[in-house]
Amino acid sequence: MNKHRLFGPNLQRSCILIAAFYERGLARGDWTTQAGAVDTLGVSPAELSLALKMDELPATVIDLFNAPAEITPYSVRVIRDVIARDGLETVLQRIEQHVADGSKLSMRAVLATVKGQVSPSKRALSRYPNIEKKILKETEDSPRNIADRYHLGVTKGHWTSYSGCARALNISRKKIRDAAHICALWLSLPNLFHEAELTFAVGRKLLALDKDCGRQVLLQRARIIHSRMRGIETTSETILREFNDENVRPSDLSCVRIRRGRGTKRLIIECDHADFLFQYRRELEFAIRSALKKITVSSEQIEFNRLWSNHPYFKTSFPRYSVT
């Protein structure tokens, strides 16, 4: 085996360099066939063959790379296989937006685009025509914002994986992955509650339900809940309890009794599912305060009524009649 190979195991195998060294050796008579060159060059027969076929790739695909020297035999093999499987016209459609924009992409981004792996991200962003402006208006740490930033980076060729996005945005890979999965699940469900309530805590509970029940069962239950609660203001908490069958029906709370407690400052509310009702104590307190305003009169109101009753206009407009 030749110890002076041109391409060592850790050196990137650029098609341009491999082809240049091969042609130079061929011209000098160092070898006459590809088989005779592979040992000196330090590449496999397949790598040499693919390197020499780089020029057969469509020029628009080659122009997508940051530099032609980044094209490796592996890249050539992947692109040729995709063209053979999906057709040249399909591949050109996948890259046409980048070609029109004059984009230059990394090798991974080019291969992801050629293989159609960018399509899911394009579909995820297709609902919003001005996605970049929308991202600026979203809460920065929300699943929607992180998922949109991830998909936007994929479509622009900035990264092709959660790990690449995590390094670029300085966000954990798990958080980016969860955000993408949460938003994908959210978009597949009926509009059950406001999107502003879609936090990571709520989203991860939905993902857990999706894992336990399966997507089809979850979708079926979501449609039932949506039809049953149509026209009713719901929250994410209510919907999650509904999925888990934990909501209390009105008939379960029909028997409510209020009685006096010890002293003059205590009322006791008795009902079934008191633990459930306690979650809505703020609403109950607001309702009681509203009721108290209707049945009580403030000292300011008493003084106003006294002054108004003694006003001359009041006396002349509404004369008092006495019974004789």
C-alpha cells in the first residue's frame, strides 16, 4: 500500500481536487486507468468515479454550493440518486427559489433541499405570507416563535437539523425539537383554545396525550370536544381537563348550599367537588363582590342622595303632595 497518498483519511475529498490530480497523473503517465490511480490518490474506486462525474450534474445545482470545492463524491452520489428517483424536473422545482434568490448554501443544506427535506418547513410557514415580520411580534420564548425560526432557517439553508439550529440560536436542541413537534400537533388539531396559551407546559401535555392515545384517537377526541364546546370561551386548562375526562359537569355542581360559619365574618359554601370549585375562587369572589354592590349603599352615595333631595331643582320639579 502506498504510504504517500494524496488524500488522507481526515482530508475532505473534494471532487475538483480529485479530478485535477487524476488528470495530472494521467497526463504524466503515472497511471493509465482509474484502478491504477486510486491507491496513489488515497480514494476508493467509487469516489474517483463519482468525482469525475461531477460535471454531469445540473449547473444550477452546482451553483447552489458555497464553493465548488465543497462538492464531495458523497454529494454527487446523493444528487444523482435523487435525480434518478424523483426526476430532474422535481429537483429543479425544489431548488428554484434558492436559484432565483442567488442563494449560496452549505453542502448539507444543498442536499436537504435536493432531497425535498425542506418541504415540511415550507408547509409549516405557508400559512403566513410575512413570516419574518410575524416572528418579530411573537413572544420570543414561545413554541410558535422557536418553531417558526427553526423552519425559516431550514428554508433559507442556514441549518438542516435541530442541532444546527441549536448552535446558531444558542437554544437547547430539546427545546427546538419540542417546539417543532408542539406546533405541528397544534396545527393538526381543531382550534380548541387561543394560540397565546400554547406554552411549552401546555404543548408537552398535548404531546404526552398524543403519545399515549395515538394521533388518530387524539384527533377524533379533539373534534368531539370542539363540537361540544363550540361558542363557549375555553382555556387550555379546560381543554386539557376535557381530554383527560377530568372536567366536572354542571349537573355535578347543581347542589350548592351556603350557610353561616362561626362569627359574623364567615360563610361556608358546601357542594360536591369542592376541590374543583376552589380552583375558581377568584371568579366566585368577584361574583360575590358584584352582588354586594347591588345590595349595599356607600356613605358617599347616601350623602349624594341627601344633597340631591335638598336641591332647589329637585324640589320644584318634583313637588311634594300631602294628603289632607
